[in-house]
Amino acid sequence: MNKVHTVYKGELNGKIVYIGTTIQVPSERFRWHKHNGKSFSFSVIDQFDNAEDMLNLEFELIKKYNPRFNKIKHRKQNLNAPLTDEILESRINNKEWCQCCLKRRVNRGYKYCYYCS
């Protein structure tokens, strides 16, 4: 069974206040948000068969609408999935990534993330 990669929006009083992505069944993800305090009106924007297209659309919509409840607005999100050895190797000596775990981004001038330091 192939995973469906979904981009969705949350609206409040007719204004887009949140853009998100999920590989869960959308209604389950919406229920999770509502349980955690985001009582928005959620709806699916688009669905894809791959993560890259999903993350690209999410970032374009975040740049376009500047939703107030999205925390990361200056770059694409990371796909929250197990990383391949190839991806981990590509992060060695890359100053953007923690050089201990190779899984978390670090701020400029730092070598290790909060968890590894």
C-alpha cells in the first residue's frame, strides 16, 4: 500500500492560519490538532504520492499566506521519516546539521544540537 502525502490548511474566521502536511488519514490528523488546542476548520488542499511534492507545496503556501500558527516559515520542513545511510553521509561536515546525531539542524556557529551538546 502506497502512502498518501497530504497538504492541508486550517482556517479561522475564513482566514488561513495554518498549513500542514501528513501521511496519516487526514481526519485523524485533524482530530489530533483539535485535541491539542487547534480548533480550526481543516480541509485538504492536495494529495501526492511522494514527499518532495508535498513539502514543496507546503513551503510555497506558507510563503504565500504567512499563516500565523506555523512556526517554521523560512525554509522547507524536514520529512519526519527514517533517514537513509546516503542522507546521513551527505550531512557529515555540513554545518547545517548536528555533527553528532546528523538528524537535527543547528544554529549558525554551533556544531551540535541541543540534545547532543
